[in-house]
Amino acid sequence: MFSKSKINEPAPKAPEAAKPAAPTAPAAPAPSDYKAAAPKPKPPASVLSSDLHITGNIKTTGDIQVEGSVEGDIRAHLLTIGETATIKGEVTADDVVINGRIVGRVRGLKVRLTSTARVEGDIIHKTIAIESGAHFEGSVQRQDDPLNPGRAAKPAANPAAAAPAAKPESA
């Protein structure tokens, strides 16, 4: 039934040579697939130093840390206003951390005024935090989507207009 010679005989070398060739071909595309799927590392925040003065608008999808002065609007993903910074214009970002001075409107999903913040203007936000010692002159308004004022203002304006009209009729 059993033959010792068949068990102890080495396998033919031609099929072994064919087997490594097959796995090698699929292995080559696999690393390129992983490289394409891997997310790119997030670049560091752009820093505008304290001796820098910018006149004009700044727009980026990345992060900015401002230590100098800007006369113009700023739009970014994460915006950090340093203690020595002065911004004169509208600020719009997903996340705004204010340590310095802003004269103008602030729009952000998350807005944080630290104890050294000085803001003169309206703040439109989804969430806000104001530390003790922060100086703020203006109004605060919560919106679900503060980054897109056209979409959020229209639905808010229609119910507000309808509600006062309904009250005088029933009164």
C-alpha cells in the first residue's frame, strides 16, 4: 500500500521554480496599492512671525499660527492667533484659538478666547469657550453651520419671520 520511496523522494525542481514566480508578481502591485491608500502626513502649521505685517487676504485648507499683524480676511482649518498678533478683518476657520487681538467678525465651528484675547466684533460659532480675563465687545450667535452664512441665515430668518406674524394674529 505505502511506498517508502515516494515519501522520501524530493519534489521536482521545475514546479518549485514556477511557484515563487506566481507570488512575486502579485506582491509587486500590493506595495504600490498600500502607498496609494496611505494618507499623506499632515503638514505643520504655517507660522507668520511677530515681525511680519500682511496686507491682504489669506486662504488655506491647512493650519495657520499668526504672531504678526494682518489687515485682511483669513480662512483656514485651524487658526491660532498668538498673543502678539493683531488681525483687522474677518476670521473664518473650523477651529479658532484667540490669544491676541481681532478687530472684525469671527466665524468658526469651535471658537476659544483665552484670558489674553481681545476681540472687537461679532462671533458666530457652533461651540464657544471664553476664559476669564478675555476682553470681548460684540455679539455672540450660535449657528449649526457658521462657516456657510448663506445656508444658515436663510432657514433661521424664515421661522423668525413667521413666528412674530403668528403671534399678533392670535393675540
